[in-house]
Amino acid sequence: MCKHILNAQVAIRAPCCKKWFDCPQCHADKADHPLQKTEEMAFLCKKCKKAFRKDMSDYEDEDEYCPHCDNHYVVEAKTPAAALGVEGEDARMDSRLLKDDRVKEQAPSAFTQPDLDAQLG
């Protein structure tokens, strides 16, 4: 799982070490050598789990889809954004901090006062 690109659709096989990575930054984090450039790249689709090759010198718009399952793998990358927050602030996550101000409706008992007066009187 890539920590740099949240919506990575394919894994890339690095030509230098023949290992699969989700993005070039993942290769830089784990490998002790720079990523080798190449014209032919090997991809592994994360949807259908099948590998395919693309010639990057003759890349066209229809090459943005997996040839096996038509998954559109060239999408705008979503990167994680830093955020600060206080734990328990979001009520969807922790509802123990909320006070329920609703009034519980009293269920009618089996014997109500008017029924009891009618039976006795």
C-alpha cells in the first residue's frame, strides 16, 4: 500500500532491481539506488491483478486503461494531507461526548387512571 499516492491504480516494476513499487517515491524509500529510466514499463493492475507492458515512447490516450479489465489507471493522484484535530471532536467517531437532550416518551401502562375509575365506579 502506497503512503504517497492514496489512489494508486497500478504497481510499477522497477527495471533496475526488478521489484514492484506503487510509485517512484516508494522505490526511493526502500532501495539503495536511483530508479533507472526506461522506454518500456511493466505495470500490475491493482483491480484485476494482471501484469502488462507499455511502450512509453508511443503512449496514447487509449493506453491509460488496463488491457485486461479496462481500469483507468492514469488518474489524478490523491496525496495524503496533514491535519490537526482533537480526539473526540468528531461525533461520528466518538459519541460518548454528546448529551442526549431528547425526552423519553412514557409508554402507557396496562391500567390507565380513566380505565381504573370506570371499573371501580
